[in-house]
Amino acid sequence: MATKVAKTGVKREKGWLYYLDKRGNVSRAKMARGGGKPSRVKPQQVAKAGIKREDGWLYFIDKQGDVARTRMARRGGRARAKTRTPKRRTARRTARKPAKRTTTRRATKGRTTARRATKRRSTTARRSTTRRTARRR
């Protein structure tokens, strides 16, 4: 729920953005529409309010044209942070040993790396080598 800070009674016009400026006064700026050229109109001061801002509050111009404020919505919230239980410390995990490679005995038994390389070659490369050996015989 918002609370009124100052009664200014600003009458709003269409196409203008009303806000509380750095000095605490109500100002307005021309709204950008349609993505065209940005308007070169400087912000205009509409009403003097002279409001001093406080941290944690959001200041805005309400429907009646008065300056109002409401509590800022923050993630988690202050009230919840106090009632939260402390995090539990978990036991440290030891480093896992790398998994052993599972290869069949038949694939590794009695074969050299050169023979394994020939086995991995494409079928066309294998055919050409078998033809050469057949011609030699």
C-alpha cells in the first residue's frame, strides 16, 4: 500500500511521462513513440514538491497527481532473512577414482597397435590391401 508524501494535484496530459526528479520536484518528459527520431524536448518542471528521498522506497506520481511512495520489492526480503535457518555443512567428498576401461580380452589379446590400426581403416582401404596381397601370391 502506497502512502502520500506531498499533494501536488498535477493534471496529466497524454504523451507525457511524469516523474519525481533529482531535486524532489514533479517533472515531465515527452514520451518516445513508434521508434522514430527522439524528441529534443527538455524535461519540464511541473510542480515544486521538494521531497527528500529515503533509501528502500519507490517514489511515483499517483492517479490523483500527488507524490506517493511504497516499499521497494527486494529479492528475499529482510524479514525472511532473519528467520532463515543457517545452511548445513555437508561432508566433503573425496576425489573419485577414474573408471577402468572395459575392453574384451579378445580385442586386446596378442595384437599389436599396427594391426589394430589396420582394423580401424575403412572398408575400401582394407579391400585394396587384400587385393595386393592376393596378387603377390
